[in-house]
Amino acid sequence: MTELFNLTNKIAMVTGGAIGIGKALALGLASHGADLYLPVYDLTGVEEIKKEVEALNRRVFIHVVDLSKPENAIAEVTLCMEKFGRLDILINNAGIIKRSPILEGTNQDWQAVIDINLSAVYYISREASKIMKEQGSGKIINIASMLSFQGGKFVPSYTASKHGVAGLTKAFANELAEFNIQTNAIAPGYIETNNTAPIRADEKRNAEILSRIPANRWGQVTDLVGAAIFLSSGASDYVNGHVLAIDGGWLAR
Ligand code: NAD
């Protein structure tokens, strides 16, 4: 490991960090020296990730919480400070998707997606920024999407939330760069996780998606880890407000 990417003794909060993309990113940061604070919605994957982080000789604290409630999202940074005494890296990863045509959409689905995918990102980042400003440095990484750039179909709430995440990334970057806090986003392409299981199971949709990906394969969660380490480390100290697509070439098509 070169010094540029060294995260030793950094404290990283990864929301939804026990499964899927969040787990891969959390383990990637731990493998470069970070200790982990993981707010998770339920106990899925918790025992496994605890063992994997301990095998790396790093610390992990897991807190079961519904981050779609503003008061919970706001309290999470305080809890992390009580546990670890600092917060160096925040990865806003927790998110959901609700699929239905606009004409059949419900208010409940719209609100549920906006609450966790967008509002929680704002609340947690706002609170984390206050701590990072006091500390004199910090890294905020938001998990965006191809639908931060494109409209998509049957997922208008998701598209709105992820366009919002790209906007928040730039807004936070503009205001916080002077405090040595870098805010960036990773926009994954089509990655094999629970989130995409329904479209992978739909043969026609799966074939349509695959045929448009120049790399000719679905992404794996491990494809995203290098970028997360880069954006968490000193190697990216002059990178601000960038939304980095990791998509096998999807957007370039
Ligand atoms: P996933 O369903 O495996 O993981 C989602 C995570 O969010 C889980 O850990 C879950 O516990 C957590 N979460 C959901 N609601 C929560 C709540 N109310 N409170 C606390 N935690 C909550 O899916 P994933 O694919 O790993 O998704 C992770 C992120 O990546 C999401 O923001 C998603 O939008 C984004 N993303 C995924 C893809 C993809 O292709 N899989 C593509 C682009 C962006």
C-alpha cells in the first residue's frame, strides 16, 4: 500500500455497509487501514462483515437504524463520535428503488425513495461536515447512479433522488472545499446486487442492458472499490464535486 492511499486509523461511516455495494466499499476501506461505523437497516450480513473486518485487524461498530427518519439520520454522526471520537470519511450508500410506471405511482413510494436516497444524504452529510470542519479535513462520497445522468424508465422517484444526489455532491463540494473537505460521488453502472435482481431476472430487460454495456458484462461490487479508496484518501485531496461513473462504458455509448 502506498502512503497516498493509506487510511490507517481513519474512521469511516458507510451507510448500509453490511451487504451489497456498501459492504464491498467498507471492506475496501478497512483493508487500507480504516475502522468502520456501519449504520444498517437490519441484521442481514452483519455477522459476516464483523468477522471479515476483524480478520483485517480493524474495528467495526454496527448500529441498526432506519435512516429514512430525519431524526435518526441526524443522530448518527453524534453516535459515531461517541463511539470513535472522530469521523474522517462518510460514504452515503444506503438506498432503495421502487419500480412502477409513472401512471401507477403512489405517494408512499415516492416519499420512501426520496427520504432515504436523498434527504438522509443531506442530513448525515450536513452533520458530518460540522465535525470534519472542526477536524480540519474530511471526505464525503455519495453513491449516485446512471440515473443521476439519465431519465430511466419506471423509476421516476429513484431518478429524481439520484439527480439530487449529484446536485448535493456539487453543492457540498463548493461550500466545503475551503475547509479541506472533499465531496465527490461514485455513479455505479449496472452492478450485480439485490437492488438489480429483478431486472437481471427479466430475460428481455437483462439482454437489453447487457447489449448496451461496452464491457459486455454486469459490474461486480468489487469494480467500485478502487474508486472508493481513492476518493477516501489523500490521493484525491484536490478532487472536488466530481461524479465518477464506473459503468463499463455505459455512458460513453
Ligand atoms: P442493496 O439493496 O444490496 O443495499 C442497499 C443498502 O441500503 C442495504 O444495506 C440496506 O440495509 C440499506 N438501506 C436501505 N434502506 C435503509 C434505511 N431506511 N435505513 C438504513 N439503511 C437502509 O443494494 P446496492 O445495489 O448495494 O445499493 C447500494 C447503493 O448503490 C444504493 O444507493 C443504490 O441506489 C446504489 N446503486 C446501485 C446500483 C446497482 O446496480 N446495484 C447502481 C447504481 C447505484
